[in-house]
Amino acid sequence: MSQYQETRRFKCTGGAGNPCIVIEQIRVADEAIPRPRTDYMTMDGDVANRLDKKHFLILMKGEVVKIQRALRKKH
């Protein structure tokens, strides 16, 4: 089973003004995955893809959201 480490959170806004939080996480390398990989998902569990420095695409909804700011990870 893969291990994940959360690295950052992003406060985002959709086209209709709906807020969401996108979580950046690193999937730690193991036998099945030779090197770490960055994945993104929303707080609701939807898979997201980073389009560029300012936008994510929420895959299941087909919605593009704009990054307002990066949130610090709480320890």
C-alpha cells in the first residue's frame, strides 16, 4: 500500500465563486512506485490535476478552479 505525505493546501475558487481546498500530497516511493509522485485532491475527495501555477482541474466535475493562495500545513 502506498504511503502519502501531505505537503501543501491551496484555497481555490470555482467559476461560480464556490470555494474549495485542494490538497497536494506526495506518494512516497516503494517497490511498486520507484520514485515519489505528487497527487492532488479536494477536501471532498475529488481528484484534481494541476494545470499551471494558478489553476487546478477537478476531474470528476470537469471544473477549473483558480488558486487564491497556498495555505500552510498545520502540524
